[in-house]
Amino acid sequence: MSDLLERRLSSLPVDWPVARLGELPAVHVVGYGITRPGEHTDDGVGMIRAADVRDGTLHPDEPRRISRRVHEANKRSELAIGDLVVVLVGRVGDVAVVDPAFHGWNAARTIGIIRAREPDDVAWLKVWLGSPEVRDWCERRATGSTLHRTLSLAVLRDLPVPLPPVVHRAAFLQVTRLLDEKTMMNGRISDCATALAAARFAAETRYGADWPERSLDTLVSMQASAAPRPRHDRQHVPVSAGITFVAPADVLQSRSPHLYGTELRIPVEKAGAVCDPQSLLLASREDGVRVVMNAGPVISGRNVLVLRPSSWADAYWLLHDIRRRSAELVAAAQGSTGREINRRVLGSTTVKWPPQEVREQFARLADRLRERARLAQTENEKLRDLRGRILDSFLTGHFPAANSASSPRSGPRKMSPFRAPSRAGGDTVT
């Protein structure tokens, strides 16, 4: 057990039992998704992948679809409303709840599926699985290379889960739902600002038939990095003493075209080549090339290609041009999984290049929309911090609804076996 999780469990109120996830009678760990999904089928059934789980929600920008024959052969992993999906490969431990939009979809091998009987059980498990202590526990128990971390179902079933009294849990979950609603609203504001910038770019390019064509390598300098991903167990670098490290997953899973930070940092003295702000960071997978613009200095990891435009206006124009041509540019990718971008092929790609005044006018508008999106994102970061403090208060027995009946433990206690709910006012969540 990780030190973080052990400390968290030792500080729980004394009357809260703890059970392993796989031992909860009202919870069923269904398993993982499809091992061999086959080729993409345009009119097929949607399939949730690890990259589609972001920020606690499902965001399949370009959903993978499988044939109905494959889906019918894998009904065990068909998703239903309220299922919890957990990332098992890559960013292990990321979790989201299946909403009505994804009912009837299937899941990939990189996804674990958990099913609970009651909505509040689902909500509590999502909160617990998303806590920093559990994320750390999952990361430390994952195996494989830093680029292909894998969490087994056996390990997931072994996860300790606190079982708070139902009445206290209900009050806590009501607060988290309000935070979720505000977070979702801010997410929609950010997405809308991004969509408006994309729509404006599309409108500008309608009049570009007579613009000259330039090859991409005449507009930017390119740099491929070989920096390895920092090990998770060495991540104790203060913000003031480190530089953000960007892995391919950070680019591929970014909900925004602008990147403000990641979970990983490298000490300044070990940083090596640093990418300046407003560089373009590209990563690829089989369904397209993704790009983000970094807001601050970063270190790019292996399989992240860095483009350095000559001006602020050029950076904005190329950012949106590459985003619009994502599927087309995948031809520049190579390797068995399409994860490596061939600089020569990408550099020969032509771009319709507008006059400078057009680029500058678009950049000014796009930057104002970026600022509005960032305002919403910043508020969500504050809400995330508030959620963490409320969860900490709840788990230590200091949340208002818990004050009357729960008291913190006096010291560490081993995890108890599952205890059935009491019918005399002390019900616990199963």
C-alpha cells in the first residue's frame, strides 16, 4: 500500500469500515473491454478507449467504432448508464461515469468496467477512485514501461474502499454534485470558445483559394525530442524548481488546444532543451495528429514533435490549420501504432498561407477566445482544489454532517474485513 493511501486510511473516523473493492457485495468489477476490436467501422458501435477518459468525463473527439458483429461477440463489456470506466493502460486510474450518451457502447482492452447497484454507490466510488491517494496507489502498482503503464484487474479489485455512513455520505455527495454542475458549465464555456475559434478559422479559409502554398518546413523549425518520461516515484519537484514535462498522452488527451501544465515536472538542472512558450507540440495516433500550443516553457518527451513558428500570429494560424487537418496529417505518422511523426513527410505538407494582416487579425480574435476559455479553466482548477479540501474534511470526520457522530481515529488501524450495513441508524455504504 502506498504511504499516501495508508495515511489517509489511518485518519478515517473510527466507525468507518474499509473493504476491498472486489469484496463489496453491491459492486461488481465486470472486467476489461475488447482485446481485438478489428478495423474502424463508420456505422458501427462506439468504443470507449483510455484516451477518451479525461478530467473525470468521457470525451471521444473522434470515436472509434467497431462492427456490430464484434460488439455482439463482446456483450460482456457493453456499457450501461452509471457504469464506472477506469483507465488500465497509460494514465492508470483515471475514472469516469457512463452517461446516457454512451449507453450501449463498448469498451477497449485499456478500460476496466465497474458496476454498482445504487447511484450514490457509483458517485462515492468515482470520488474515491479520483482522489490523489488512490491515483498514487494505482500508479505505484502499475507495471510496464513509463510509456505503457498497465494496471491489472486483480490489483484494482484489491483497492481499499472506505465505507462512510449513508447519511453522512449523502450530504457530502450533494455538495460534490453542485461542484460537478459548475465544473461542467465551465467546461462547456471553454469548449464553446474553442469551437468559435475553429469556426472563425474555417470562415477565413473559405476565401483562400488564391493564397500561395508554402511547405510547412519553410514556416517553422522542427525538433524531435528523446527525453524520457520521468518516473512517477521521483515526482517531488516543486513548481518553482521544475519545468513542465509533456508526454504524448498530454497532447493526445488535451481537451483544449492550449496547454498550461501537466502532472510531471523535471528539475531545472536536468531539463535539457526547453521549448519556448507558443511552440506547437504534436503527437500522433492511428486516427490523427493532435497539436497544442504551450503557454509556458516545457520539456517535450519522446514522440512529441516540436514546431517553432516565427511569430505569434503564425503560431495561431498553424495551430488551427493542423487541428483542422488532423486526419489528413496522420499520413506523416509511422510505426506499428502510428505514434511516430516523420519530420520529412510532415515538413513537405503544404499550407495555404494568407497575408500577414489576415493571420494577425485571426490571432487577435483567437487569443481573446483563449483568454475566455482559460478563465473558465482556471475556475475549474479552483473548484478542483475546493473539492479536494472538502473530501479531506469528509474523510477525517470534520465535514459538517459528520461532526455529530464520527470521530477521527487515534492511530493507524489495519483494514477490516467487510461488515454488513447495520439497520440501527449506522448504515454503511456497500
